[in-house]
Amino acid sequence: MRATRTVVLLTAGLVTLLGVPVSAAAGAPASLYVDKNDAACSDTGSGAQAAPFCTVAAAAKTVGPGQTVRIKAGVYAEAVTVDRSGEPGRPITFDGGSDVQSFPELSKGLTLSGAGHVVVRGVRATGGVKVGRSTDVELDRMDVSRGRVEAVVIGEGSTGVRLTRSRLRGAVRVEGGSRGTVLGRNLLLGVYQSPLTVVDAPGTAVTNNTLEGMCGATVSVGGASTGSAVFNNVLHTNAGSVACQSAEPRVGIAVSPEAAEGTRADYNLITGEKALTAAYHWSGTGYRTPAAFQAATGQGAHDILTASREGVGDMPGSPTIDSADPTAPGVLPSDFAGDPVADDPGVPNTGKDGGYLDRGAHETQDGLSQVWMVIDQTYAPAGTPVEVQAVSNSQWPTTMAYEVDFGDGTAPVVTRQGSGANAVAKHVYTGPCTCTVKVTAVSGVGKRVSTEKSTKVTAAGPLTAAFTTEPVLPATDSPMDGVRPLTIRVDAGSTSAPWPVERMYVDYGDGSPAQQDDTRHTYAAPGEYKVTVTVHDTKGAVSTATRSVKVDYAPSGYVATAPFRLLDTRAGGTALWGGSPTAVTLPAGLSVPDHVLSGGMAAAVLNVTVTDASEDTHLSVWPSGQPRPATSNVNVRKGGTSSNTVTVPVGADGRVAAQLNSGRAALVVDFVGYYQPGIGRRFSPMAPTRLADTRAAGGALGGGQTRTVKVAGTAGIPADATAVALNLTGTGATENAHVIAYPDPAKRPATSNLNLEPGKDKSNQAIVPVGPDGSITLYTNTGSAHLVLDAVGWYGKDGTALFTPTVPRRLADTRSTGKLAPGATTTVTGLPAGALGAALNVTATESTGPGFLTVYGYGTARPGASSLNTRPGDTVPNHVTTPVGDGGRVCVSNSYGGSTHVITDLLGYFTRG
């Protein structure tokens, strides 16, 4: 259980046996590369990493002393011969890497002939390996399989060949006067003949191998192989096989009379006693047991013979553990897997001189692969004692040490588990930090495994609540991303909490119940709210903080959609009644199965039509869940039909409300598009600009006919605009009819944008996606009418402004100040400073004569186009999108038709985005 002098000397001797990294000659690259799968490979190049050799043979002809040939994974169907030599301390190395699963394969064999100072490591050789006339050759971590033919042959007078830590399926033969050959820590399997045969090879050392044989002797030393050594091996002697190439008797270790002189054997373990003719056949005499063998020869005093292989191997209680001779010739300090020599504390050290080397190719390890820790205080004020308990999965806990770094710059605490359930380390932090505690478990052989956990050290003091808020905005246009407008998140991370906060209550100030640990909330309406946060810590302290939070809609881009009908009360035989609101479900998320749109839409653009009114009345539309505003969107005469575009925020429940002022009527709602933060297109407002007038060109549009109008790439609207905002006016209608404006002439929707009546000029604003070739299509269902199109803005990737919806609110009403006279202009104020454009609902009422109103930005020239048409006896509303002038002002100019009252309601505004 303690390190012996021989083991210490053995560890130092590893450098001599396995070599050390060396340097190539000055000017020569340290490494050459072979990669048959690299398209840039060439056997005539330099072998650089960027232009590797295609074959190993090409590299073998080029490599020089001190250089390493690095072979990439792949099957190399070539016979490779190495006949070049390195120099003492500067070997030639062939390296296939450390991952046995990706060892490169030499399928036609590897031959070292007349070579010296050569290392081959990490190569799979399915064509076998032959070493002849070579000196100072190391074959390490090889995987060689050959079947009925010898996997490895070392001969022709080779000296100083070392075959180590390799898997060898097929016989190994050392012959032909080879001297000083070492076979250590290998796994050898012989099915058709003895796993290992040594003939005429003096000074061969067979040490710490695990051999499995089915034919003849498991280890056979014959001919003039004097002075050889067989130590620390595990020999599994299985029942004979009909596949054996000879009928030799089953023997564990056989040494011929010619080889016996100076040859030694000890500390071996032989299994399969019943299958053996004799455990040993030494110098012509058979011995069935180690005792008989020792009595006759003085050899094998520490050998073990078992009836079977049960309980033998890399497992607890195996007699191979800590029982070998660490001073035997050719001992390696690392095993087949590269693990170091390890002392099992539960097993007496019965090896030579109290050594703890294991027998066979494998060295038993403690199994260390994980470490765990528990911190008793992961959140506490400075000055609080902190205790860390650590434990690992090592099977030898008494050998374990633990280094605990508390992450505050102090020296790590080293503690041991001993016979306790875990290791314990204590520490007191002197100041606040968010520190990472790192525990490193260190095994008796120096293997290290770590784990980390974070601990927060706070400043001592009272619990003091504090918080911030931020709007929660949708991140995508997914129907599953159901972030409603007016949603905020409360973050209490700024709370000064010496001890952990275990509960938090948030009163959002809108009358809803206080929420425990719910930091996200959607308000029904914008406004100023008093939010209160109350926190409770684990020590029973309570603290409260209150602040005013302004909640408002966020600037948004526009997403144009193909228009579709959302509601038609006529289809269900129902009607709207005055004084009773009707909820209209919007296609936000999955709420309208046939039209799945973004769950995060903030405002909807609708075309709302009121028809079959029982009396003169008006309709208001607003976000569901909010009080009805003192505004209107559609005005209709008894028995008439009237429509208007409505831009309205989405309610907290994904709906909007619609209510008649009085009477009864049918309601038709068409969905046109929506606004949402973070997505969609920006808007560029423009002074009303005429795009088409059938009175001047083309003639009236007849019933059932279509007319295509170019809207993008003309009149200042860019060719890549995705939608246009238009004021659509109908005049000279011969019948009651409706007009549809849509993008694709092949896909006319079942919606409407404008309702026509004979003898009346009627207008409505429409936002229409741009169709093929930058055009839109107009259609009327019956009669004929002239149509006038005025552009008031466009949406696209180069647009300048984002839209902020508002709860509808009144900006101006001339009924309290006097009518707007013919030719007069009034200024409307109250728009946000910095607004570039506005979405308004403008209504003309009590007009004394037919005419029109034009809305435009304050301080700019009045355009020649109209925004809505006035008619005596009618109240006429229209959705108007207009630029905004300095100081958040717009102008409304009356034509010369007659005086009129003008009502202006704000629906939202555009700011630079």
C-alpha cells in the first residue's frame, strides 16, 4: 500500500523504455501528414498538413530522424515497409492517434526491415506486422489481427524491439536470433496455435501480459532463448480446440531444455487447471502445480494456479491485484489502457518487496470519474461560515484528496475523505462576490476530476426591495408566441437581499389580485400604474417597494396579408343592437383556425362595413377589455351601407369590441393586415398623390370587370414596396355596388373596400399588398362607376417609420368651435412631437354642400387630392393616413363646396424607426 523503491525506479525508467518527445532536424518539419481522404493529398508533395501524403508508404520513404508521421483515420490498402532509421534520442515515429476507434488501418501489412530507432503507435494492422534486421523499435498501442497466421513476427537478428500495450489477435512469434525483445502489457489471443512462441531469441522479457490460448503452450520458450524472463503474466488456458494446427499438449508455460539456462519465471497466474496436461513443462519435465515446479526448479515461488478464470481479472477480489513483481524485466508503469500503477487500499500488497503492481495487462483502478459537492450556504452575507461537502465515485475513498477552491482568490483548501462519508472544507468569505466553487477530486495515482457550483456572497444589511420593469415584446411571428400588447415584466434583481428571497408578491396596480412570483403581466389598457413588489427572505424579513410604471403600445412594423372576411352577422341571421358591444375575435395565433397568424400582433387593420341600419347611427371599434371611447369609426344612414378602414389595438384577450350607438344593423368585418413590434415593414407617409382617375383615362369600371393599376415604381413609391396606403374614391355610380382592391388578379377575395351609392361620392382608405409587376387590381360587382386612387404612403424595407397604435381618442371637434367654411383650413394639434405621420379617423358632418376635405402635414403645401368627400345631410367618416408637420400638427382644408363640421380622432402615429 506504500510506494516501494523498486516502483519509484520503475516509474523513472518509463522514459527509457517508451521514449520522450524529440525534435526534428533544424529546417525539417516536426510532423508529416497522411490522409487518403483529403482531396488535396499527393504522394509527390511535402506531406504538410494542408497537402498531406495519400499513402503511408510515401511518408515512409521521406521521413527522417526526429520527425513524426501523423496518419489520419482510414483504411490504407497498401503494404508498408519501413527501412529508414532515426537516431538515438531522435526516432522516426508513425502515430495514428490515441482513439482506438479511429486508428488508421494497414490492410496489407507493416514490415520494418533494416530499420532503427523507430516508433509505431496507434495503428491497426490487419495484414500483420513483421520486424527483421532492426534495432530499437517500439510497437505501442497496436491493434493487430491475422487469424491462422502469425499476427506479429520479430526476427532476423533484431535487437531491442518492444511490443507494448497492444491487442494481438493471432499468434506472436519471436525468433531468428532476436535479442532483448520486450512484450509488456499486451492482450494476446491464440486460437489456432500458441499465443506466444519464442524460439532462438535470447533475453526475451514476457512481462505483465494477459494471454488466452486454446492450443499447445500458452507461452512457449524454445531453442536458444536463454536468459529470458516470464513474469507477472495472466495465462488463461482454455480447453483445446479442434482448430489447433498441432496436437501439442495443453501447458501454461513451456521452456525447452535449450532455453532453460538463465531463464526465469515467477509471479504468473495460470487459470484452467483442469484443461492443462501440466501447468509447466520446464526443461523436459512437466509439473502440475506451482509448488511442484518450485520444489524442483526454484522457480515460480509466487505463481498462482486457479481451476478457472472466475474471479480473475480487472475486478474486486482478483488475486492479480497488488501481487506482482515491480522489479521484473520490462515492467511498464502504465497498463494496456494507459492507466498508471495503482495501490488498492483494500488489498494487501503481496508483490515483491511489498510492491503493488498488478499481474496481467490491466492495472486495477479506483474507477474515479465523477465528483459531487454540496454547499450548505449558496446565498448568504459575507462573514457567514460556508461548508462544502465533497464525495466521488472512487471505489477507494480512503485514498482520495479534494482540493476546494472557493473562488475568491484565497488558496484552495485541501481535505481528505478518509473513512468518513465525505470530505469537508470550511471557509468564510470576507466580501461580496458571485463566486464559483470548484472541487477537484484527486485519486491516489493523481487522476483529477472536477465539478463547479456558483455561490452568491452578499453584503450584510437589511432586506431592501427594489425592482425594474420592461415591456415584453414578441420575438417572432409564430402563432405560438402569444405575447399580447401592454405586457410587462417585473425584475426584482436589484433587491438588496443578504439572504435568499423565498417569496415575492407583485401588485400590478390595475385591480387584479397580487400575484405570487408571477413577474409577467398584461394590462387591459395603456396608462400609468402603481406597481408594488413585496419580498420575503428565508430569515423572515419582509420589504416592499412601489413605483409608477407607464404602460403603452410599442412601435410596430406592418405585415400585409391577403384580405379575408372575419365576420358577417348576416350569415348567422344576427344583428348588432345599439348600446351592446359585440366581441370580434382576431386571427391572433390559433384563434381563427382557417387563418393562423402571429400570436404577437399588436394592432389590426380592418375594413368595417355597417349595412341595413334601422336608423341613422354610428359604430365605434376599440380594444376589447377597455372602456368604450368617445369616438366613432363608421357613420351610416337608415337603410344605407357605409364602410371605413379601422386601425385598432388588439385587446388583452385577442379581440376587439364593436358597438352601435343606437338602432340595429348588420356588421361585416374584413381583415386586411396587422402591426407587430420587431417584424413587418416600415411606413413612409406621403402627401396625397394621384395614381389613377378613370374620369381622365380608361373610363368607368363596369360591373364584373377588373382594372389593373400600377402602384409601385411610380409617383415616388419604390418598386420594392410591399403594400400601399390608398384613398379610394368612387363617383358617378349607377347602382349600389362594392369595390374590391386586391394584389393578385387571379385571387379575388370575398371582401370589400368601398360601398357605392348612386349620386354620392364615397371614399375609403385601403392598405393593399402590392401584386405582380408592382400593381393592384380593382373590381366592382355591378353597375359602373368612376374610381379615383390617391396614394398616401407605402410600406417596404426602406420605409422610414414604425407605427404606434393608440386607444382611439378625439383630437378636435369643430362642433364646439364653429364650422369650417368653404376654402378655409383648420389646424389639428395634440399629436406626439416627433411623429412623422398619423392614422386618423376624420368625419365630416352637417355639410351644407357637396365637396371634399384634404388632410396634410402642417407647414407643407396643400396637395390637390382629397381625403374624404362631404355630402349634405350625410355624416361621412374616413380613415386618413397623413404626414405630420412641425409641432405634431396637421391641417384640414375644406374645398369650396360648403361649410362643414370636422371631427378628428387619433388611431395611432408613425415615428422614425
